[in-house]
Amino acid sequence: MIGGGIPCPVCGMKLQLTIDFMIEHSAAACPKCYSIMQFPKNDKLFDEYKKIKAEMETLKKPLIVTGK
């Protein structure tokens, strides 16, 4: 994960949230202070992200097989 995660807006604890998690779950709670964070949902952006992620996986497969 790049940057170690986003900080909790209340207590500042670094959270290990990924983009995948934030897209699939509309809310999360901080394990330290229990504040609830809601993430905006944009279906068009989510669909675009899924397409790009799938394309990246298909590009990675030949690299894994050949070891290059």
C-alpha cells in the first residue's frame, strides 16, 4: 500500500484501508476511537476502476509466467 494508509480524521491513527476496500464498503470504523467514516460511492468511477484493475491483472500474468 502506498503511504501506509489514510489517517483517521478524529484520532490520527493510520488505517490500513485500500482503495478496493473503500470502493466495496461504504463505511468503516476506526479500531482505536471507533469513529465511523463514510466513503462516497460513485458507480461510474467504480466500474472504470474494475476495468483498469482487470486489465492490469491480464498484463501481469505473462510477466509472472516468464519471470521477466
